[in-house]
Amino acid sequence: MFRVNEDYLKLPGSYLFSTIAKKVSAFTEANPDKKIIRLGIGDVTQPIAPKIIESLHNSVDEMAHAETFHGYAPDLGYDFLRNVIAEHDYKRIGADISADEIFVSDGAKSDSGSIQEIFAHDSKIAVCDPVYPVYVDTNVMAGRTGVYDAATGKWSNVIYMPCTLENNFVPELPTETPDIIYLCFPNNPTGTTLTKEQLQVWVDYANKVGAVIIYDAAYEAYITEENVCHSIYECEGARTCAIEIRSFSKNAGFTGLRLGFTVIPKDIKSGDVTLHSLWARRHGTKFNGAPYIIQRAGEAVYSAEGQAQIKEQIAYYMNNAKIIKAGLESVGYKTVGGVNAPYIWLKTPDNMTSWDFFDYLLEKANVVGTPGSGFGPSGEGYFRLTAFGSYENTVEAIERIKKL
Amino acid sequence: MFRVNEDYLKLPGSYLFSTIAKKVSAFTEANPDKKIIRLGIGDVTQPIAPKIIESLHNSVDEMAHAETFHGYAPDLGYDFLRNVIAEHDYKRIGADISADEIFVSDGAKSDSGSIQEIFAHDSKIAVCDPVYPVYVDTNVMAGRTGVYDAATGKWSNVIYMPCTLENNFVPELPTETPDIIYLCFPNNPTGTTLTKEQLQVWVDYANKVGAVIIYDAAYEAYITEENVCHSIYECEGARTCAIEIRSFSKNAGFTGLRLGFTVIPKDIKSGDVTLHSLWARRHGTKFNGAPYIIQRAGEAVYSAEGQAQIKEQIAYYMNNAKIIKAGLESVGYKTVGGVNAPYIWLKTPDNMTSWDFFDYLLEKANVVGTPGSGFGPSGEGYFRLTAFGSYENTVEAIERIKKL
């Protein structure tokens, strides 16, 4: 008689954004006349840039003729894309990463969810708290996280590193030694960053204790301040301890096109075994490459025209971020983020819980945000708004919130 | 100190097709003047059909404008695609499958590799032998398969069901009871099928012993004979025991576009838990949907024009299959397959091993095929040729083989 993976059953409730979608859907049904503005899920709204559209049309045409048709892609990605990534995202900023250390995929969510597979079953993970739910949930599904305590919202076998107003959202080195450390900077959900010196502390720590940092840099394109790393490989020693995950979703609007990549330097080893070789094996066995036309679209992102066009989009979203941040602060909200990231993280007023504030904002302002507690226990009492809406909607949402 | 997933290290050598690619590459370097014909890997060569190309261009244009832009897709697939699949692939042939039992993905390889995750860690799997390597390898990576015996090519904790000339490639019910049974018909690599009655035996068996059948139907479009099921749900009782995996790669040439789907009826339960709910949770946590434009391309496959165009392509490949089969048999090879599948499975001459025959064919005829032993121990002494080449190359390859 077959049995299921019991670890799946340990997951409390459903994925955060599914819950939000259900609440919004119920509200909309009950209030069909209200105009909802969504500043909740981190989905973009600007269309794909013209240069990338042109590339998509060209590669679609290639697929229409036997001479230029492309079947199975190389498991790890086409060289034309891996080369331009290595050049633009790494060599240009002095980071020592070669094209064959770059694994092209269908997105950062898939990669950040599956990367745990190549580690030992009893690995101990450390996460910032609050945190992108995928890191913890996928380790729950793999049976690594122990027992869930509904009262605290914590798993018994996970090291939580609180990031709150009290420590200025800079996680402290854990007292218990982890095997895997998930870091995401610029951070989702808080929108905060580390300085280069602060990130170097983590790289040094990981090398010292033999941990691997899984560095999610999906939001690096939003960095505006000096002295904030675009890549963890700007830190000395990162090649022996850090995996970096990148996305085309937030810098070029690929949420509906699906493209990302993971960098695994060949210097990360356990004995003779490189993590690079294990991830290559996983790609070769459980994945069949990202679509050719999407990889060509990714290449177009790096063209001069593509770069100019996506910079405009990022500036558009960051203008929204400024409007949200300034608007909220003008009526007394405490906020962080919004300077190097498209997320604004606010302290809920009057000690409201995150979900109470969610309901309040939905009902009174018809604005959808994301409850901080959905990202972990230290997110309780916080709330995330995103800058990915349209300018008009962002302005209107903030005006509504200011009037509450 | 971090450690790796030791189960990955148990995998002997590299993925079959990587090994072939390396051998061919070495031969090509040493013999730059020889024209290699590849009838090895199951990749298509015909371009994407015009109706599908038109759909791709249209949806690319949608992505260019904010009003019609599509961001994150629904985790489980767009309704427009799930509905047409349910209607065309199931309801039309009298199979009771609803749209919300269909999970759209980036391909059958990803799904057939990841589906094992939702089962208990100590589940026992049964596979046909020979078999598509992904089923076994992904269970190896999950630590389910015991110890590998290089002498026999078998894992200690896998039930092998030999399919050879001796049993006419019809697997016998195992004596030991499995939890999960992988079946692929029309079969890769042998190209053979089961009749409806023979498949019903498996459905009845699975229901009796409480096993789940993972039914890979990637090649169903190639079925030409009556009384061969296009879907396992044509069998009575399959809703309580069978998961079906389908692909757009082989019926519509999507190997480079990446689209597939998995069907999990809500009636497959362990206690109160449906496999449907677990797979939905996995999709929601580790996957972010197939690209919008690719899902629109999938929809176009089901249009009247799309259907007519892909039928022509399938007929083209099946004409190749006929040429291969007839050519081989005319010089005394024993073959199966090629009637309901694009694969021809031949017995190597003079008791050559599969890899010896691979080298022989590569060196003497400059034709690349796939060694049967790469698909499992009972594949030793067999060899796979595929019908996915161009007509001209197929004819030339067979002429070369006939002259050996």
C-alpha cells in the first residue's frame, strides 16, 4: 500500500500568497463595486521591453524553420546566455565567476526551492526571520526542519535570525552552527540591505564554520546606494562558500516568461565532491533546460538597448517606492526598504497584528498588501507593500491609506 | 561543516545522453570529414507548426503592452489550457478527467523526475527493464533504491520487470509488491505497447495491492493501432490508482519550448490525503508556472489547424520509422517498435554488447543510436534508433547500415 511523504503534511496551511488570493477573491465577490489595488504579491506590471520583444519575435521565427529550429537546449543553458551573464554580471564588476559556473533555469523560485536537494538530509538551515517562505517550506518538505510549534510559528530544527527594527534589520551571526545559511539581499520582504562590510562578515563566518550561503540576489538591479554588493562574489572568499541565485523576473519583468540562474563556483567542496557537479547532475536528470526563445530574450536583456529599457522600468518602480515610502511616513508610519529594493516594510500602527492590518487595509482602503507574519514570526506586526504596481494605482493606494 | 546528499554519489557515471554526446564529440573531433547522422537522442527535427508559431507571435505581442501583459501564471496552469486538455485529451475519448486535475508544467522530464517527492521516503518502486533512466535516477537521488551492483546493473531495492523478446515486451506482474509502478506506453525505449486488456491488468493489480501507477504517455500521439489506450484513464478503475504524465515535446515538437502536464485524479488517496493536494502544494512551492506564451502555444496545438499540422509531422516521423524498420529487417535485424511509437528497438547482431554496437555503428556508418544497456540491464544486447531525424538523413543512415 503506497504512502505519502509525511513531511508535506507538516506544512501549516497553504502557501502565503494562495491564502491572500482567496481572501481577496472573497472580498471582491462580496464587494463587486470596489476597486481593489494590489500592492501585495511581488509581480511586475510593466510590459516586456521592446528590445526583448524583438528578440522573442526573432527566435520564434527561428523555431518555424527546420534550418534554424532548436530542440532540447543544453541542460545547463545556452552558451550565448551563460557567456553574457558571466561577462556582464560578474567579470565587469571584478567578480571571478566563469560561464560554466552559471546554471540557467526556469526561475529563482525553482532554484531556491530545489537547491536544498544536493545537501545532506540532516543539514541544519539558518534563515533570516522574516523570510521568503520558499526556503523554509522546501526544507520542511525534505524533512529537515523538525516539529512546528504553532504558538511560536517556529520549526524546532531551524535557526532563526531575527531582522527587526531593534537590530536595524541586520541579522546577527547564529550561536548554533548551521550547515546552510539562506540570505537574500536586497531583502524580500523587508527591502533592507547589508553593506559590503556586513556581507563580508557572513562570508568569513561561513568559511570559518564550513557552512554554505545560499545568496538570493533577485533584487540586485534595484540597488541605488554605493557600498552595497550586487553580487556576493564581490566579497573576498565567497567562491569557497557561496551559491548565488539570480532572476530575470524583477529586473526585466520576466515573471510570466520564467528565467533565472544559479551560480555555483567550483571551489565549494565537501571532500572531493563539488556542489557544482551535484547541481549539474540534478539539472541533467530533473530538468530539460529553459526554452530557447526565453533564453534569447534573456540575452537581449544584456544588450545596450535592453539595458537602457529595463533601467527605465526599474526607475519607474523605484519612483513608486519613493511615493509609498514618503506617503506612509507623512502620516506617521515607520518604514524601511524602498531605497535599494522595490519593497516597503512598515510597522503596523497601534500594535495591530499583520493579518488584522491586512483585513483593515483591504476593507477600508481596498488595498492588498502582504502580512509580515506570513514571512515568519519576527514579521508579526509588520506589513509589506510593493512598488510593482502602476504609477497611477500606487498614487491612489497611498492617498487612500493616508486618508484612513 | 556542510555535507552533500550522499545519495547523489551513488549514481554510476553520468546521464546516458551526456555520455553519448561526449563519445560523438570525440569522434567528430578525430574525424572532422565524416558526416554524422544522429538517430540517438529522442529530439525532434521538424520546425514548430505554423499555427503554433502564429500563436507565439500573438502572445509575444500581448507581453509588449501593459493592458495585455501577463506576469506570474497560475501555479497549476492557465484555465484556457487546462480546459482544452481536459476536453480534447480526456472527455472526447470518454475518460473522466476534469480540468482541475491537470497540472501544467515545463515538461514531462521535470514531472516524471519530481513526482516521486510526494511519496513516502521508503516507498518501493517497480520499473520496466529497459526503462527511461529518469525514473530510476531520481529515486536514487532520493535515497530509495538501495545499493547498486555494478555486475548486474541493478539496485538492490528496485523491482525490475524485464521486457525482452522472450516475453514479447509485456512486463509480468511483480512477485514482490511495489508502492509505485512506473509504466511508459508506447514505450521508450522499445517502441512497444500494451493492448487495452493488458493495461487493464495493471490497473486492476495496482488497485488490488494499493500501488500507484505513474503512467508516462509522452508518445500517445504515435499510436496507430486500435485497442491501444491513448490514456490510462480509458481503463476502468484508473482514477483511484493512476497518475498520467503527458508531453508536448513529441506530438508537437516542443522539446525546445518546454511544456507538459501531469494528471492526478482526486480519487487517489492515502487515508484522507489526496496525492492531488500534495502535488498542488509542490507546484505552489517549488515551481512558478510555465511561461504564458508557451501555454498559449500549447493551446494552439489543440486548434483544428494545429491538429492538422501536427498530424502531418507525426506522419512524417512515422514514415521514417517505417523506413528504419523495413531497412533493418531487410538485412536480417530483429526489431520491435516503430508502429505505435517513433522508436525502433533492435537486437544487436552476433551477440554484440549494446556499447560495442554503438561504437561499431558510429565508426563504420557514422550513425549515432542509443545503446540498450543504457536503459537498464535487460536492454543489454539491444539498441534504439529514433524516427525523429529528417527523411533524407533517415534514408541515408539506413542505406549505410544496410551496406555494413
